[in-house]
Amino acid sequence: MGRTLADLLRDRTDDQLVALFRLRPDLILPVPSDLSVVAERVQSRSSVARALDQLDRFHLEVLDAVRL
């Protein structure tokens, strides 16, 4: 069985999680009960859209190339 996003988040250090939440405060508001909830939020359509909105054209084109 593969690792889940929640598993990957659990492996992050406190400093790494703090950095993530500083960049994406929407992931912790309202306060989640655990990192499984954060993982669900990260994967939601609105969360992905928010993350993509912060990228410039070059990075969007790189993502598009990787997707193909």
C-alpha cells in the first residue's frame, strides 16, 4: 500500500509545517482536527486553484508540460 499525503505531512518537521501554513493559511482555518483533514484540504479543487493562482506563467507552463 502506498503512502498517503497525510503520511507525508506527518513526516514533515514542525518548521516545515509552519512554513507551509504561513504560505497557505487557508489549510488551517478553521483549525483542523488532524493532518488527515489538512491533506483533504490540500487536495480539494478550491485549494489547488488557490495554489495555482499564486504561480507565474513560466511555472504554470512547466506544470502543464509535466502533466503531459
